[in-house]
Amino acid sequence: MRNKLLCVVLALFFVGSVSFAGKVEITNNGTFYLYSFFWDNARFDGNDTLAIEDGDQFYYMHADVGVKADFGGGITSQVTVGGWGTFGQHPITGAGEACGTPGHDVGVREAYIDFANLFDAPISFRAGKMHVLYGNQFFDGGEDGIMGFKFYGNTDVIDYNLDWYRLEENGGCFAVGNPLVGVVDDDMDLLGGYFTIKFMEGAIRVPLYAWYRTQSYTVEDTIPYTVKDEPMWLGGRLEVGPLAGVYVAGEFTQMMGSQKNATEIDYKGMHYSGKLDYKSPTMPLMIGGGYYYFSGDDVDTLGMPLEPTENATYESPFWGPYTNDFYKYWPGFGPAHSLRTTYGFSLMLPGYPEEYFITNMSVINGYIGYHNPLVTLRFDYFKYAKDQVMTGVETDMGQEFALLATYMYQKRVVLGFTGGYWMPGDFFGTDPDAMLGGSLFTYVTF
């Protein structure tokens, strides 16, 4: 019923656009991508005759279509509907996977109104449900969007964004007039600013940012108590290039703030990275690499924090994926490593075991490749290590060799393959076996 209602709403929207064609300019946009993911031996125990073999091949699809209405005077509106997930239920029996996620059903992924250059000043305003992406680590995931609003603007010297997002809405209209609803937990809100200072006509960019996330909730115990979680992030980034084919980037982020319950725990997490890329302007050659660090917490022999009043494990404000510039048209580092993370999505959030998230680890990457307007061929090397481990446990998570090949068809459709061979290190035990992971994919935007 909900999908039918969405179709009716879109139909009325299109009918209205025809009726007011003289006043409102309508354009369409959309995204479609289909991935055939495969992975094998994520437990690294292939030679163990008693082990249960693990591996899978599955399809992941995203499809959305959007309508942008330009009302003139800098006022526009974007509405995007679509679905995403693993589609595979039998049409008759209902057996098989439906992914079990809200994205499997068609829903509103974006819906916002935008006021550009208010009063002819570099001040714009956007409100509604929208996608968010700043740099490599401030990302909503690219599927559902986030409710919020922001003021933003662009000048020759600085680009700025002042944002507020409601990451979790608790209560809402379902709690109004409902006698069964008791205490409504606090919402999770994220406030932040992302400023990019530009030099040499944008050849040098210095993004600076600050984020503050807040939520409180009641824990039902023998004596109920309230938890108030208020982490903060301060950081900056330096981007140079591309100048003569060279691109250099460095970033540093410090977590601060605290979580208060029976005791107070101060956040001390840290992230930094540096990368260097070179794409020859005269030859179809590209080469580069980088180092990435996400701090972990000091633990004792039982895995308990050495300093219980501090938490040094880094997480992102959005708990979203680490994009790594979407180098393989998907977030994360090597394809095998990505497919060992939770949901295969390289999320930066606190969780257990930590090895299934982009946290408490460092990554070294180097690559060389071939490129032209139609074809890209890239070979990557990744070295993974834990930052903090229990006494007696090794930090070496091993190394991965990866391949990426893409072809641009008709200047719009990207056809690609990526695969990785991960040889795990001593962190995973004695003589662990390798993991294989990757995907075949098609990616289209219009």
C-alpha cells in the first residue's frame, strides 16, 4: 500500500509540473548500481578439517529516481525515491533473502527544499532529508539520507557548511496522544561546521571542521540511571593539487567530550592520514599510496581498558563508512577487507569484535595503475595492523593484494571488477589461511 501511495504522489507531482511548466523547470536524475559480491574463508581457517566452510556470492542493488523542481529565484526542491539491499525472495513462495532492511522497500531517500544565495548574498539554506558527504569520514552511507538543515555558501576564498542533523528520532508523532508511551528517550543530534579555505584558485584547500553529537537515555536497572553521551570532533585537512598530476592530502582529527553515567569517561580517540597520488598528464600511468590510522583503547590481558576513565577508540560522528575516495566504487580499503567488515560497508563505529569495523587499526596502501578515458586498471597493496591489543596478541593483521578494472561504456555506464587476496597475519592465530573477496559491478548515474 505504501509503495502504491508513493507512485500516486510522484504521478501527481509530474502532473503538477506539466500544469505549471511555464513557471517551474523540472529535471530528472537518478542512480543505479548492481554489485555481485563474493567472498570466501572470512574465518581464515580453510585448512582446518573441523571448520565450517564460509563464503557467499550475493547481489546488492540500489535504484533511485529523483525529481528536481526549479521555482526560480534560487528556490529548488529535490525529491528522490528508491530502494536498496539484497533482493532475492522467491516471487511465489517468499523463500529467500529480502535483506530485512528498511531500504528493501521503496521509500523517500531525499526530500528537501533549497534556498540559494539569499538576498543575493553567499548564504544558502537547505532543509529536509538529504545525503551528506564531507571528505572521507563524514558520510551518511549514501542510501537513506539524514533529516536536518544547513546553512552553506561558496566564495572565492572559503566554502562553508553549518549543519544540524537528527540522527535518531525517538518518540515523534507515534508518541503523541499514545497512553502506552512512557518516558521517551532523547534524540541523537549532530551539529557541526565544515569550512574549506582555498588558496591559489583552489589548488590548495584547507578544510577545517568541528562536530558535536549528543544523546541521553535511561538504562533500566535495579536503580535506573541516565547516560549522557556527548562526543566532539575537531580536525583539519590539507589538500594540494592536482598540480602537474600530483595530489597530496593529509588529515588529523581529535575526539573529545565525554560519556556520563555512574562514572565519566573522556573521549580521546584520534585519526590521521596522509596520501600521495600521481597521475601522469602525458602517459596513462598512475601511482600513489597512503597511510591511515584509527586509534584504539589501551587494554589489559583480559581486554579491559587500562584507563577506565578514558576511551581512546576512534569513531566517526555519523558511524558511517570510511570512503577512501570510493576508489573501487565502494567504500573501504581492499575489497577482501571490506567484505569482512560488518555489512561489507567499512563502518567507523564502536562494536565487537573491533576487527569487523574500521577502528583500532592502521593501514598502509600503495598502488600502480593504467588509465585512459575509457579503461582503468589498478593494482593495490594493503598492509593492515591493530593499534592496541591484549598482552600476548600480535598486532599484524596481514596483507592484501587487490585488482581493480573498470570500463566506461557510452560515457555514462561504468562496468567493473575488483578482487582481493588477503593473507592474514599473526593477529588471527597460527598459520591462518587466506581470504578471497571482491565484486563485479555496474554503476550508472543520470
